[in-house]
Amino acid sequence: MARLAGVSQTTVSLVLGGNKQGIALHEDTRARVFAAARELGYVPDPAARRLAAARNNLLGVFSFTATFPTAVEHSYYPFLAGVEQEAAAQGYDLVLFTGSSSGGAQAGEPGALDRVRLADGCLFLGRHVRGDQLRRLVADGYPAVHIGRRDEPAGLAWVGADYVAASAEVVRHLTGLGHRRVVLVREDDDAPASTDREHGFRAALAECAGRRGADDPAAVVRTGRPAADITPAWVRARLAEGTTAFVAEETDTGGAWRALHTAVAAAGLDAPRDLSLALLGSPPADLAAVRPPTGFDIPRAELGAAAVRLLVAQLAGQERAEPLVACAFRAGDTTGPPPGGPG
Amino acid sequence: MARLAGVSQTTVSLVLGGNKQGIALHEDTRARVFAAARELGYVPDPAARRLAAARNNLLGVFSFTATFPTAVEHSYYPFLAGVEQEAAAQGYDLVLFTGSSSGGAQAGEPGALDRVRLADGCLFLGRHVRGDQLRRLVADGYPAVHIGRRDEPAGLAWVGADYVAASAEVVRHLTGLGHRRVVLVREDDDAPASTDREHGFRAALAECAGRRGADDPAAVVRTGRPAADITPAWVRARLAEGTTAFVAEETDTGGAWRALHTAVAAAGLDAPRDLSLALLGSPPADLAAVRPPTGFDIPRAELGAAAVRLLVAQLAGQERAEPLVACAFRAGDTTGPPPGGPG
DNA sequence: TTGTATGCGTTATCAA
DNA sequence: TTGATAACGCATACAA
């Protein structure tokens, strides 16, 4: 013990612990403690100090699929980048959990989510988190934050991208160019991320209809995987009906956008010459290079960081703040005025 | 406490702790303890565990730059994939220590490394490791494994890719095609990864020279960042001297390969028609699609997994095994016989 | 087969 | 300004 070296004992904690309480210390004492510590190579045991502090400075990160899947494009990497940085800034370390691993022994078992309790609080990623277990965690007052909007279980804190506002902005960009009839291609599921985009889409079109007195031009198409119904013929039919712009939502595979892109090209059409295309999100890497679509970028790193801040605030007993993070509008090369002129 | 739920208390440790000592336990008791634990969502505190037993089934990962940097190409992500999977298989949870992350509160502090002691052992990644702190950890007998060959501090265990063998194999592929004069373009630094590649390169060429009695055709060029000296004129000059093949080492930015690629194209030359090109590693994503180069792939996930196995073996007091992991030769489209025919 | 007592290294509360 | 002393939550030797 450094106690032997110096002449003190509890004092070591104080000087080496940073003296949070602001207790007065003799400068000599400090110096002696430091000297002795260096001499013996003494290092405060993090386990002991975390035990005594009743807080281990660990934040959990739980993703129901592997945190590091082989296919990078499905990964949570962009979120983790923000999580890591913000956790570092807040002085927390990260414990990585996955639905498939969780300590090896009890994979997939009913209590698998309980493992996260070894951390002070936990972040959850992904749609497929078991609701019942999460509910219990939340009910027990365990600090938890979900990345992505989530209505269930009640009381679960979350941070999410403001898809409503971002989608509305994209649509307003189109209506501002003169488009009056726009079609949204979305996935056939009811995830909040899809629903929010549709809300923003409809809201922005309704605004325009109100102003100009036109009838409601909103049209929404739900497509499957793969998006087999988005064909050149389908595109032509929509154009014939007066549609001048198409909007696709971003999905994890980019399927909707890819299908739209392909169908338009196959129909011998060109954006923005013959019609306008926009993407409610970011394009898959291989299509990004071809022609950057008009749309918005999801601030994934920002979301990760915001989630950490929210979780830390929860740990400190503070109430939650604004959970929505704004997306950045991206002006691309795929939109322009409708062919026949505005209106 | 789970103690309240059941009727025991120390027993909880035994049954939940895996009962290392092989003490006899009533099946009813075990069942009751498990039931109570599940009921309360009880999880043993890792800090307390580590304090009392000096182990808590936590493995640390410490990288000397952010583990999830904004620039994806510099990331340790591929290693992490293997680390995560193997750690799960071995029954360990992963702690990502954020001590050195950019923006981290204790980024450059002298004690930044000490927090890893919370975990039973720790993996280290990256070239820019604080040697002094690592040395202390190792000297204290703390289980540590470095991913990537490393000579310093002495006694630090590591796993690495067998760059020597892999590079030699690539060169033999070239000499087998008939190339006799080959130039290596490498970074101007002395990282083991670069040095090993050069060794393999030289060894394979020397073999060939020995067999055929030719003079030593090895030529090594060190280039900076950016690799400004790799110009079309430079390529032409080497060809004029009789060089028929060029080999570049993989770097984190892919700079050397990119420079070579660009210079050859700008010189109006084509591989494998006019000359052969090979890459000691994998190409950056954007160049991979263009034309897959002959070379080898670093088994990053395998390395991560091997590191975990080595660390776990160290925890069990076993001695270290073979630290080298073989790279996979990749036949690409950039090599062929020399233009003038073999020899 | 299970309960009791003790210690792991710190921090926090009080007393000196 | 500093030194005792009691937790912190768990594991282990030992007694029951």
C-alpha cells in the first residue's frame, strides 16, 4: 500500500481520487502521496473503486442482431461511432451485448436481456428487441434508451430521427419546383420509421393542396421485398396519370430506391428531365456514386451521441429532453421542374 | 437480494457462479435460486465479482484510436467482428474501453490504461500504443494480447497475420509467371507489418535468384504520403530498366496501391498486358470493384478470434500457441506473364 | 448439503 | 487537515 510509503492512509483515496468533495489537503501530503504512488507503481483498482461508488461507469449497448455483422451495410456502425465518442466524453466505457451471444451460456433464453444489468444503463438498437423483457427492465426503473422511435413498452426513453419533418422538407422541395402529383414508394410494414415518413409526406402535400385548391395528390404505394411491382410499365402508368415525381423511402437494403431507379432507367426515362426522383434517406453505397439523389441524410452518429446523453441524464435523475434529431436535407441531381412546366 | 427470494444467500454465489469447486448442491436449491434470480432479474455485480474473486468474465478491448472512427476505412471493425463472436463463444462479455477515443475525458492521461483492469484481460489494437503504460500492465502480470505483431514491451503477447509467408507467396506467383525483376512500393515507416512484407518479398525473390543464378532483382522503394514519387514517368523508367512487375503494400489509406494504379493508367499502360501488378493486402473499397488485384486477404476476423483465444488461454494459465494467422492468397486480374516472355 | 464469517480495495461519514 | 470505521456486493474457507 501507498499508505506504508507515505504516512497517510485514507488520504490516498482523496488525493488520488481527485478530491471530489473539495476537502482541504496539505500540499506536502499530496506530493508525498504522489511520490509514493509512483515509487510503488501503485494504481487504484478500478473494480474496488467502482464497487464502493456503487456505479461502474459502464454503459451497455444491446443490439438484437450481431453488433458486428459481416455485411457492413447492415451494421450499426454509424450509430456506434457516435455512441463511442459521446461515451468517452462522458467518461463511460461500453459493454457490448448481442442477442445471439449474451455471455455465451444463456443465449436466447428468457432472461437474456437481464445481462445488461451489469451496466449502469443500456442502449438498445434494432427493431427486433424483445418487448416483454424490455418492459420488465423499464418497469424496474433500469435506465434504458432505445435508438429509433419506439412506442412500446410505455415509458421507454428513445431518440429518433425527425423523419416527419425531413420527409416534409423533401416533398416541399418538390412542390416548390412545381410538382403537384407525387407518389411515395414505401415498405409494406408498420415500423415507426416508415410511418413517420409517410406522415411527413402526406402533410407536406396537404399543405400544398390547401394553398392551391388542388385535390389531394397524395399517393402511397406499399411494395414488398423485392419490390417486384415497381416496373417500367408501372412508372409509365403513373406518369400517364399525371404523376411527375416519385419518392422512395430508405430501407436497410435500399430495395425501394433501387427498384425505382432501375425501373426508370429501363423505361428509358431520365431524372430530372422526364420526372423527378427523391429518396427519404441515404442511398446504398453503390448507387450513391452514380448520381446523388435529392433527399436527406440521417444523422446516425448524432443519434448515437444523443442516446448516450439521454441515458447519462437518466442516470443523473434528470428528465428527458427533446428526443428528435433533425436530418440534413441533401440537394441532389435527381429533381427538377416537372416536364410540362409548374402546375 | 436474491437471498430474500429464496432462503439462502451464499449459496447464490455457488449456483450462479458455476460452482467451480464442484461442491454438492441440492437440485431443488439450484432451481429455487435460478427462479428467484430470473424473477428479480438479478445479475452479479461485475465490480464486486472482480474484487472478490479477481475475475468477472469480462474481456476488454482497448484501441489507441477510436474503435469506430468516422473514416470507416481506418476502423478496427473487421477485427471486432471476430472478437465479438469468439468472446461470446467463450462465455465472455466485451467491454470497449473508450479511454483513448477522441474527445474522451481522459484521452491522453497517464492513467488512461488502468481502467482496463476492471476486465479479466484486455485486447489492444493499433500502432500508437502508449508503451510505458502497457509495459506496466504487462509487468504486473495483467493478461493482455496485442492484435498485430509487436516486439515491445517484451513479454506482451500478440497475434498477427503472417505477412512474410503471404508476401512471399505473391512474389512466387509472379516469378512463377516468369517475372525476374520486381519492385516493391512500401510506406516509409518501420511498422512490423511493413517490415514483414518486405522480408517475405526479398526472401521469395532471393529463392528465385538462387535457383536461376540471376543477380538479386529485389528493389524496394519507400514512398511518403501522398505517394508523390510514384508517377507515370517513374513507372516508365522502371520498365526501361527491365522491371516487369510492381508490388505495393496495403496501407490504411491504400495510398501506395492507388498511386501505382493511377500512375500505370496515366502512363497508358495496362495490367496484365504491359506489366503485372500485385497488392500485399486488400484494395480500398472503391478500387476493389474496378479490377480485383492479385494479392492476399488479411483474415481480420480470424485474427480477432485468435486474439480472444490467446487471451483466454492466458487467463487459464496456459502457454501461448502459434501467434501467426495465415493470409489467403487472392488470384486477381492484374498479373500475367511478362510481355517479352519468361525470363 | 447449506449457512457464517472474513476479506477484496475504495469511498464516504465522522471523529480527532 | 487527517485518521478510524463502516459499507459496497460477492466469493471462499470453514463450521454446522
